[in-house]
Amino acid sequence: MRVLGINALFHDPAAALVIDGRTVAAAEEERFSRRKHGKRPLPFSAWELPVQAARWCLAHAGLTPADLDLVGYSFDPALARPADAMGLDDPWDHLRLRYAQEAPGFLAETLPGLDPAKVRFVPHHVAHAASAAYAADGAADPCSVLVLDGRGEATSHLAARRVGTRLEPLAGQQLPHSMGLVYEELTQHLGFLRSSDEYKVMAMASYGTPRMADVLRRHVYPTGDGGFHATAVPWTELAPALAPGQEWTRTHADLAASTQHVLEEVMLDLARWLHDRTGDRLLTLAGGVALNCVANSRIAAEGPFDRVWVQPAAGDAGTALGAALHLAAAGGDQPLPMPGADLGRGWSDAEVEAWLRRARVPYERPADVAAEVAAALADDGIVAWFQGRSEFGPRALGHRSLLAHPGRPANLERLNDVKGREQFRPVAPMVLADRAAKIFEGPLPSPYMLFVHRVTAEWREKIPAVVHVDGTARIQTVDRAADPLTARMLEEFELLTGLPVVVNTSLNTAGRPMVDDVRDALECFGSSPVDLLALGPFVVRRGRMFADPARPGEGSR
Ligand SMILES: [Fe+2]
């Protein structure tokens, strides 16, 4: 079966294509439209569809809309209730529902040849659950799945079990109770952009202590039946609201730490409740809350499951993939684990070279781009690493990455400057998979950067740029078989420096989506102080491209 999945209603619009149970392509609309998160999650933007992503998925597989057997839309308006009946203050929510109801017609309009009768509404949390339970690698059947996000149709959570090609629901939490909405409210209270900057709150939590946890527990607590109470937190009583950009204080960090702590307690309780019912060894996670790698690590360390697997596109983008996998499984196909997160666009060497020539950019083709990049990193250069297909989900995983030397503490500040990020935020390391255990303590392997690890004492001084204030790092392990080129770059870097680790952050500048195509890479390179751009087998050197008055002689390098 050929199934296209669509996420559109709230944010992170995305499309994914599943053929005979196999994930062929998945991409977020933001990578095409160059608008971060695709759109703001407002009721009046609910009609916007991931048109470019959907068209690309089809073109990638050589299909037309008429060739599709089914299209899954990751929201079912029939399950929703009026916002005020759900206790939500959202006066325009009815627009959202109206647009969702019309989605089959809208899709047929934007994908000419598609029969609107082939569009199926997939419940939002079922789509999230399918994106984890069907896409997880390893011995995944049967397995448990926990979904936590801001909201779906009328719930904010689903606990379920995957058995074969079925998802058996076990518990769900009705709105307005929502761990995701509580975290979003705090994000806004701290002066950040809600539904976007939640990871900044998680980073800030490391600077505080959970001294307000008792107060929060009056409003946010597990109810013992697989669900939770989470609403009406009196934020202003706990810490004054911050305007965007306003300096935060110790009190704000303590509030972030307290909320993070209580979130972890609730998630642990839900995991234990679920394990009591299933006894499964594997827990899979999805929903925006599952991007909270600190909470994921606590579930892995203290929860009852042997292994925890998190969908790398755990936010709403992943529901495009989940909707497609769910319909494929329900239709009789055997869903296969996703082959990796590199499910987006990629270019052949010849296509990349044609692009460089067209832009009249001075470039070279070194004998080994991995060795060339390792040498530039060892020489303390900042390198843009553009290789293979782009990542699905919010993390750069060695395909659209910005790399630096982890041994220089100043590189944290330098990278945060390049990217226009707040200085309290950490940058993360990538590490050779077979070296990780001697440097980092935590769930291994960790190919998708969805857990935090404790950096062992002897390594903290060797890689200071990637050690967060609390002594942790959010690592990506790089496996030689899965990503031989990036692994070789790490090996070369280790030969030069003794460190099998490099700093890895996403290739983009502040407020912009990750670089996706070659033009984006050149634009990013042209507007930020990156020393070397590695595009497939080619490299572009800053010194050859631009004369740098601050560094005399650079132009001849
Ligand atoms: Fe969601």
C-alpha cells in the first residue's frame, strides 16, 4: 500500500510516505518554506497544509497523488468537543475544527489527482503512538507506548500497547489536564516563545533547584489510574512573568527546575502504571513532551522498562509518519522500523557540484572530505557539515550539522554567537558509538540525541565545550555501519586530538529552520562566521570565498 501521512492542524506541518510498510520519505514543511515550525499554532492558520513537503515525498518515490491508496490526516475532528466544554480558553478553536473537517477537499485541491475519499482522519494521539511503536528499532513487538503532548482532539495523553499490527489503548487523559500545556505556559511565563522554546526552559532548569516542587504538586500530580491532574498553575505567585529578552533570576531557574522535576515524577508514574499492565520490555515515547531528554533519561534510569526508544520527530511533525504507518498497519501491511532520521531531501555529488558552479563559489574536492574536516576542526575551525539526506525532526544528526572542537571552552560561546542563541544553552556532542561508554553514562546507543548523559569526571576537562552546567551532555552516538562518513570524520579527529567527540549543533542561524538544500547551506555560510563548508565530497573555505580584514593572509590560505 502507498500511504501518505499529513500533519497540518497545530504546528510543525509535515508529510511522510510509507510504501508497503516501509518509511520512504518524511519532511517538514519548514525546510521548504524556510519558516520555523512551518507556522504558528493558531486557529486561523490551521488550514495551511504541508504542500511542498507532500509534493516532494511523492516526487521522491516517483508517484503522483493519483497513485496513493490512502492519505492519513493526523487529527480526527469527530473526536473533538467545543473548547469551552473541554475547559480550554481558545475562542477560535471552532475554526480549527472546521478546517480539519474540510481537509480532504483541501488536500485534493492542492494535490491534483488525489481522490478526497482516500483521506482518512487518524486520531492525533494514535498517530503519535504509531510513530513510536511501529517505527522503533529492535525487538519492538509487543511494546508499550506513551504519548504526551499539549493537546490532541480532546486529550493530551495516550498509554497504549502495540501487538502485531494493532494499537490497544489503555488510558488517556482528558483536557484541560495537559503536561504539554503546563510546560508551554511556563515557557511563555519565562518570556520565551510558547510551542517552540520549551527546550530553553529545560536548559534553564539545570541552573535551579526544585524548591517549589511541593507547591506545584498541588496542581500537577498523577491520579493513579494511568492519568494525571495538570492545570491552573498559579505561575505569577511563584515567580514574576518575564517579558521576551528580559533577564531571568534564580527564582525563575528554580521555577523551571521545579516544573521539570514534577513533570519527571508524573512521567515516571505513567511509565510504571503502563508497565504494570503490559510487562513489556520496551517503552516507546512520542508527543512533544518526549523531546524532553532530561525526563526521558529519568524514565530510562528509574523506570521499569529495560529499554526506552523515543521517536526523533516526537513533536507533531512525527504524526505525519505515524498516521501513514497506522493506516498501513490497519490495511494489512507489516510496518517496518524507520531506517534512520535521514528521511528528507538529498543531492548527488554531480547535483551539488552543479549548484556550486552556478553560484560561482570557489570549491575543492579533497581526497577525503572526512579527513579535511577533521583537520579544520582540530585547527579550531567551525565547520558546516552537509551530507546525505536531511533529518526528519528537530535534531541535527550529522547530515545538516555545525561542528566544532569540544576541547575549547570558548567554542560554546562562539557557536551560540554564530547561531544567535542564549549563552545559558548548552551545545551537544557527537561521539563514536564504540567510544561512548568510557566518556558518557546513560542510555547507549543514543543515535537521536533524546537522552542526557553524565560526563565522566576524567573527561569533563577534556571536552568542556559540551558539558552543561550540571555535568551532563545530550549526546549523539555515531555508528560506523549507519553513518560511515561521519564516523570516519570522528576517527580522523580522534587521531589528531585524542578526542572521539566533536561539538554538533544544527546547521542554521537564529530563528531559522535547519538548512535543507545547497542554497540554504551557501546562504548560511555566507552570513555567519563558519570557516569551512563541507557539501558532500566538496569543501568551500571561508578564506577563499571572502577576504577577511580581521585575519590578514586568510585569503591566500
Ligand atoms: Fe501532538
